[in-house]
Amino acid sequence: MKPFVEIYDTTLRDGSQGEGINFSALDKLRIAEKLDAFGVHYVEGGWPGSNPKDMEFFKQASRRKWKTARIAAFSMTRRKAMAVENDDLMRQILEAETPVVTIVGKTWLLHVTEVLRAKPDENLAMIADTVRYLKDHGKRVIYDAEHAFDGYKDQAEYALATWQAAEKAGAECIVLCDTNGGSLPQEISRIVEVAKRKLTARLGIHTHNDCGLGVANGIAALEAGATHIQGTINGYGERTGNCNLTSVIPIVHLKMGLSGVPARSLTKLKELSEFVDEIANLRHDPRQPWVGQTAFAHKGGMHVHAIDRVARSYEHINPEAVGNQRRVLVSDMSGRTNILMKAAELGFKLAPDAPETRAITAEVKRRENLGYEYEAAEASLALLIRGILDHNPELLFTVDGYHVSIRSNGTASVCEATVKVRVGDQTAHTVAEGDGPVNALDSALRSALARFFPRLKQVTLTDYKVRILDGVAGTAAKTRVLITSSDGRREWGTVGVSENIITASLQALVDSIEYALMKK
Ligand SMILES: [Zn+2]
């Protein structure tokens, strides 16, 4: 049996500290569900009590069934000079109703005396009291040792005493954190080896990328005996980011020969990475190792020739192992594999050689060239696939025309939309006002169709994201709109692309409604 490495994702907590990253509670749920399906062991949802979004996330998360991931709430040791049971932090943690709690505490004596202004022993008591209290309340406790490496280098004995205090009080995993991201791989190995000798609990590692060593330091710790690693998808995080799990996961499997997430998930790594970027509304980094668009792109003539003969000669792994593809030989086959996988997920059975499969692959590629993106718009993809499988699917409704206008009296402005729809041989013409043009259009479209399809009353638009795509030389920039809708039971994403934001939004709205009506 291969040694087992626990993958702990903190995209939703540490990752969301990154500049330009802002997740709603719904975004967090969608990402958590994706991570759970992927097979990550822990998903840290946030800091209970820190903001209403995190509270909402934990409330929703406690009602859902999770397959592989355990949801963790993050918080810190009790305040000084206060009994643990009187500390509000503990009440908030318990209210989050997660099976796992991760507690951060001080290792570095400098921080204890200068920042906390506490006595060394009081810090030890704060760690022990907090861990024990949460254990007694049925929680599994992971202990994050802040500034573990800087603290150890400064005062080794005290640092060890803090980790031992957490272990003795019942923490099941002691995670050494390189909080400032300034350590080098050799220092990480040396200190993890010491901790390994002195502690019996599982050892974990949490690193930051300030020296460009986030992943290297995480791997150094695993090589030195840690078996739990914390990081974020795409390396999101404060300053230069956290340890990038999108690199760690394939390194653990394909380079170190250890087991982490289920092996079958590896081919979905690129998709996971793109999904999280879509939800964060960030452009996917083409140069990202393993999953970037250029990670396996070959340009040089000799290269291409050699690759043609023996792919191994210029590639460190087979790109398909992580769901990526070689770019010179963009073979029909590799594109088709992705489509087949996605189609199966959506409940369609496609034969690899069927002409429809080829037609679907070609259509997806054509649309991706136009700027469509289906990673987070599975409902639009399902409609596309269905459209090609049922050669001429009957349209449930058609939008015959629409008009959007904005009026302003100098201080306030009102948007108004009119929409004309046709269902069979009947038509409806409605007008609605809204906060913005898209909101007005959505209301008008929904009220026109609700007469024919009453169950649309349950469908609401829960999220709306807009991205301006680069114009290719000589053409105007395009707008991609991604909409998330919900019927109270589940959410689905749809996409629209146009040079005009209203047209792009309408496409995504129409797809959303079509999909709602298609489901039984
Ligand atoms: Zn951190």
C-alpha cells in the first residue's frame, strides 16, 4: 500500500485573501462541491464569525452530503486571560457545525511576547485549552503552527513545546506553516525531520510562495516525512500566493509515486483549475505548470518532429494524465476524450467514433475559438450536445425581439426592457423594469415565459459575471457572460458571448431557461 498524502484545500479561506479574489457564498459552495467530486480530503470553508458570507457557506454546507471531503472551519486559539468556554470564538466555531476545526496558534516567541503580549506559558495554555475544548465537543482538530519555521530558528525548544502542547491536547495533525514564505527547501526538510522525531501526530505543511518556492517547500516537507499538505487551487493567496495544489497533486502521484486524491481524478485536474478560475472571474494562466494552455505546447521544428516520433523525448509526462493536451498535434482524439468525459458527466452516452461525437467536438472547438468557455457552463454544453444528438430538437420558445432602454433624470436611472416571445403559435409581449439592463431583460423574459411554463417561477438568477475577452488584431473585444441559476434544489451555469453585453447576457439567460425546462 502506497503511503497516503492528505490534500487540504484552503482556496476558500487563505486563497480568498488574494488580491482581486472575491467569492460569494454560492461561489464557495460550487467550488467546494467540485473539490469534493475531485476527491480532496479537506475543504476549509472560511472563518466562522468573520463575515456573513462565511456563515452562510457553513449553514448551507452543513445541510449537504459530502462524498470525500471533510469541511473544516478555521479559527484561532482562545484569547489570553479568558476561560476557553467564555470566548466568543468557540461559540462561533461550534455554530459552523463542521466535523473538522483548524486552529492557528503562535510558535514564535517573538510573536507571543511582542504581538500577543502574553507570557510564554500562557500561550501554551491557550493552545492546549482550545484544542482540548474542541475535542471535547466532538471535533477533529488540526493545529496550524503559525511561523513554525521562523519560530523554530529563533527558539527551537519553545517552538517544539507549542507543537507538543497541541498534540498532547488531542490535535490529530500538526501543520508547520511557513507563514511569511521566506524559508528555503533545505530548512523546511531539516525542521520537518526534527518535528517527525519529536511528535507522533500526523505532520502537515502549509507554505506560501513569496520566494517562488511554495510548491518546492511543500514537496520538501513531504519528502521529509509530512503526510498532509495545505494549499490552494491555482496558488491563489495573499501576496504572491499559497502553495499551488494544482502542481502538488500531480507531483505527489506522478513524480513521488505516493497516493493522494483518487487516481482517476488526475485527468480532471485541468478542468478543476479552469473551473476555479472561471468562478473567481480570472483569466486562466496559460503558463501555469501542468494545467496551462502552453504547458505542453511545442513550437521548434525539430521538437515537433521528435515529438511526432517519441512524445516522451520532449515531455516530462503524458499531458493527458492531467487532462491537458499536446498543442502541436492537437489531435482530434484528445479533444474528443474531454468531450466524452464531460458528456458522460452530464448523463449523455456517446460512442467515441459516432459521427455525432465528431460533430459535437468540432462545434465545441468552433465556439471556444469564438470565446465560449464551458467549464463552469455545463448547462450550455448540455444543450449543445442535445442539439446535435436530436437532429432537430423542437424549440420550446423563441425570442422574436427585445428592446432595452435606460432613462435618467440626472440623479437616478431606470432600465426598462421589452421582450417578445413565441411559444407554439402564441406570442407574449412583456415589459419590465430593473436595476440594470440585464436585470430588466431577465425579468421581462421570465414573466413572458412564466405564463406558458409556471415552473419557471422557481428559477432565479443567482450570479452574473462578465469578462471582456481580448480582441484579436483588427476585431472588437468580445464580452463573455456567465450566469448561474438555481431552482432551489440545484444550480447550473450558462454562457453567452457577443461583442454586445446585452446580446451575450440574453444568450446565457435563454440557455438557462431552456435548461430549466429540459430537466424533468
Ligand atoms: Zn497561509
